[in-house]
Amino acid sequence: MALNSCSVGKFIPAGEKVYSGTEIVLQAADDTTDLKEVKEMLNTLLPKKPNSRFLGMRLGLYYHYKAQKKKPGFLTKWFNNNFGEAPVYLSDINSQRIEELMGNRLHNMGFFYSKVVSEIDSTQKFAGLTYTATIPTPYRLEKLELQKDSLPIYRAIEEVMAKTLIKPGKRFDLELMKLERERIDKELKQRGYYNFNEEFLIFEADTNAYDTRKFDLFLRLKKSTPPRSIIPYTIDAITVYPNYTIGDTIAQSETIKINGIDFVQKEEFFKPKQLEPYILLEKGQKYNAKTARLTSNRLSSVGSYKFVNTQFDVRDTTAINDGEGSLQANIYLSPLTKRSLLAELQGVTKSNGFVGPVISLTYNNRNIFGAGETFSISGNFFYEAQISGGNNSGLSNVGGGLKTDFIIPRLVPFSPSRFKYAVPKTKFSLGADIQKRSRLYSLVSFNSSFGYTWNANKFVYHEINPLSANYVNLTNTTDEFEDILDKNPFLRSSFEQQFISGLNYTFTYNELVDAGKSTPIFITTNLDIAGNGLNLFSKGKETIFGLEYAQYAKADLDFRYYWRWRREQTMVARIFAGWGIPYGNSTTLPFVKQFFSGGPSSVRAFNIRSLGPGTFTSEGDASFFDQSGNLRLEGNLEYRFPLWSYLKGAFFADAGNVWLTTDPEIAEEESEAGIAFSEALQTQGKFGKDWLSELGVGVGFGVRVDIQSFVIRLDLASPIRVPYLPQTERWRIPFFESGNDTLILNFAIGYPF
């Protein structure tokens, strides 16, 4: 019935036949020919693909035909917009033209005098094509020779050709010759040949020297190649304009020369002595396209300029006859606004379910000391209410913070020239925050850090903070919160250590920056080690300045795979794993360093931070609304598709949980409730061999308003496996079970991953 109802035969117009595809048959005279490679190449010449089929049904074509009716209905329109395909008819295929293209391509691959014929295989409503290609033994290379004379450029070409992919025994391949010309051109531009072009090179094949199917290949310069294109160029002068605007003249400008580079500016914007190390070009250096590009990258990464424009001008045309030319390098740098003040009113959502407005004010001073340094001060005030915290919703936060950053565009104390792609930045940060959580406590924190950030290349980013310190002071705790701590010793111990100091490192590999890549990946990993260096300053009990400090090692990995295809459709797979190990001074990770599961960017079928550890659950306030662990495993799968204009849709499945890998410490003075709580954590929250059966699993769907990467997201999810229920009751039918936790609505800004 399904096959019949989705049949498209009744919709096909009279006189037309739906194109059902093409088969390519190869008849080769030489059994050494790689027929798979040849067939793949010929397939690229087919101008149209047949309409797709699923289980024998052409669903895309079916929805297209149905949508052409006068009143197709909403669902039909939706299916057509997302999956519909316009029909491909046999009449759209010019088989004679394809025969000619295939014959030409086979000739370019060395199969001279090939023959291609086509045949139609049809039924009443559908028709396919079969192309049969008879291919003779290909011509194979006997020797490759550079036809040269005494010009220096031939010596350079000969050195480049030492790494050629055109080797004796290879069949004739015109595409490989084109790639070789491009490679030689690129290499010559690294050797000073500024005016060279790949079009000046020509390959000539000679088959007359052999009775068998062999040929010799000769490479030479075209006779029409201009003299200025076959000589190397040396950079004889470099001029930098550190404060350039369109229409500027050099009149009344001061010129300062440093290491052969002229810096021209009317009034000093950037200190020439500090700017010179960012420039990789040198006077007397042969022109190198790669060096010029890296210099532009480095100057752009300083953070003081909005435009970097490097131009080369030929200085002395009379020197061409002497076999060498000279270039003038001009670098024009257009500064960003030096000072700025930014006021923002934001709407913020957090993973713990708090939503509310934030008012922030930020002052930036770029190039504050004339060496590219950026100084910024930012302050904020916020009010948040927890709108989706399960039974504990209704909490509110009020607070604010002040933060200062000082960024130096170099790796203090090293020279910028040590890094070629982009210049690292040294960052000093100092901040303070205060927040008051209704009915519970006030929290005051101070933080500082010193570290480096840099891009190793287009995809790789590093951040390392060898020194970081965080002091947290819990004050004004209410009786209600003290009761929570009494019942939850694990939580109390995570708040006791107020001082965190250590090293952290982040590595990110991000292919999403390449918009043309259909299957990009994203990997980020974090390493956080605290407390080791402080051992040098403490004696006996591990304290410093009278404060007990935390000791732990923590690492996590976030891996994402994106599969993009037409019409903005994307499948995303994500895996997250994180593990923290407390030791020495610490029996648990500090509260701010623990792992949580559940919520809009995690397992969305469970309330924020309500999942785990393991099969543990706690009713009432004893859970403190946030259930945590020191081990986290999660996996997500999400299919994203367009609905209408800026409105996008998604279907998703999530699985994950957190666990404990250490036993909670039970003190002798603990209350009976506290002892019972700790024992429950030990038996139910510990990671073990049955961890797979303890995963929380959920499915759902969502809608997102996506306006130029600003995303407002609503996801509705429902659990299909609840780990804290009895073993026989964990599996559930999503969206149809009764109970308060059957439907979970997640509101957030931005995509979850």
C-alpha cells in the first residue's frame, strides 16, 4: 500500500520519461588499467543525477508532484520544501554531448582513439542510459625532460621538478600536467619570481619515437613569455604606514628607519621599534608570496588594525635586462578606533536554568602604550530567576562583577618572530564577582590569571594559563542552606576549599571555519591541574595564607562531527567525556569544577543538573538542585533542517550521566541524615561495570529562530530511559508516560553544540 500510494507514475506528463540513472560499462584492452579510477572520472561528467529513491520509492519526486496541486496542504508543502525534488526527465539528458565529453576525457587520460556509445533502456514511464566505452591500451611515459637554456629560471624549475608526481611508467594525464604547472608556479613565487605565471609553461608530448604506446614529455617556457616574468625579484625597499587612511599623503610625515624598514606616520600611532618584529619581510630578501601572506596574518592578529594591505611595485625596469628585478614593498595599516565604550542590555540563559537581564558596560583602549596592547574594563549587573529547575524553580540571583584585561600581542618575554602564522597574545586578567542567591547564601569571588593564546594555523587554537587563582568566600548562609549542607556532606566538602590555584590548558581544532567543508569536525580538550605548585609554600596541613587550597587534576574532551548537505540540512554527532581526580588536600572537586548532566546543552530530557550521579536521586532540598560528579560521559545526535525563512527545526537523541570515582568522606561528627546521604552516594553514584545501563536517555524535537547566527532555541524532550528508577521500570515510552518529568521544555540562546 505504501509503495502504491507513493508511486509517481500517474503524475508523469505524457511524452516524458523519468530518468532512472546511468550505467557505465568499460571494455578495456589492457588488464593493467585501473578501471575503478576511470569509471569514477567518467561519472563526474554526468550532468544530472536521477531522482533519489528510498526503499524503491521516489519520495522527493512524489512530494514535488503533490505540491503542484491547487491546495497541497501544510504537510505536503513542508515535505516538499525539505525533501522535494524537481523531476529529471530523459529529455533533459543530451547523451550525444556526454559521449563527446567522455571521449575527450579518455583522450586526456592517455586512452587515445577511445570509442563511446550510448543506449537507452526504457519502460513506459522510466528510462535509463548505458554508456559503453571501449578503451585501448593507454600511452605511458618513458621519460620527462626539461628543455632548458642558461636562464636562471630553468635551474629553479629543475630543482622544483625533483619532486614531481609525473614519473616514468605513468599513463598520459593532462590533469596531472595542469597540477604540475600550478605547483611549479607556486614554488617559483617562493623563490623570487614575482611576475611568473603558470600559463607561461607548456608540456609537449612526443609519441613518434616508439612503436609501442609510449611517449616522451617535454616541458619548456612559451616563446611569448615576457622577459620581466622570468627573472627573480629582490625586495630593495620596505615602507610601512602604521596610521594610514585613504587619501593620506606622506607630506609632513616623519620617517623612522629600523633594520632597513621605513616607518612613515604624521604622528606616532604605533611605535616602530615594537611594530618591526611583526614584519617578516627583509630588505635584500628574495620575493616570497608565503612570507608576504604570513606578514599580513601577523599584522592582522595584533588587534589594532581593521585593514592590512601589502602591495609590491617594480622599482627599476631597466634592471630586467641584467637578469634580476627589484621591488618596493608598501604595507598600509588602517587602525581600529583607539577608544570605545560599549553598553549592552542582554537577555541571558544558563545551563542551570537561570534566565534574566544583564546590563554591562565595557571600555576598550586599543594600542594604549603604542605597541598594540589592549586594556579593557568591564562591569555588569544582573538579575536571574530559575524558571526550569523542577521542584526547586523560583530561586533568584542578583549580583554583579568587575573585570579588567590587559592583552599584549606577543609572547612575553619572547620575540614575535618565533611564530610564523599568527602572533600569540599574552593576557593578564583580574576580576571580582558578587552574587546573592535567594533563600540560600551570598558568594564573593576574586579571580586572576596570566596566560597565552595563539592560533597555530587556520584550524588550531591554543590557550594556556600557567598561573591562575580563584578565591571563593561563601557568606550569609541561611538556616535553610545550612540544613541542606548538613544533609549533603558531599556538597559541604565541595564548598570548604575556598582557594583554587593552578594551571589550565585548552586545545581546539575547528573545521567549522571552513564554510565549504561538508563534513567538518570540532575537537576541544581541556586540562586543569590545581594545587601542585602551592606545596612549595605550605607546611604540615596544606594551606596558604591560612586558606585550605584545592588539589585535583581534571581533563575533558568534546568531539563533534558535522555532516552537511543541500538545503541547510545538517546531522551532528557529539561525544563528551570528562574526568576529575581529587587528591592530597581534596576529597571532592570544588563545586565550580564538578561535572553536571541534564539541561538545554546536555541530556535535554532531564531537568537542569538533575541527572546522576549514577542511579542516585535525592528528593527535596538535600539535592541542592544540582547533582554532580567527577566523571561525565555524554553522547548526542541531532538532525537540523530548515522550516521557513529564519525558522529551523531539529530532531535529537541524547544520552549521558555523571558518576563518582571516589568514595565520599564520612566524618565522625556527621548527622544521621548526612551519613545516610553519603552511604547512598557510595552505593548508587559510583562508576562501575554497569555504567552503560545507568545512562539517562531521551529524545525530542525543537524549533530555533536563527538570524545571522543569533539563535533562540526551544527544545521539547522526553526520557526513554530513567536511570534512578527501579531496574524494571527504567525504560519508558517517550511523550506518552504520565508524570511531571515526561515533558521537559528547554529554552536557550545558541545551538547546544
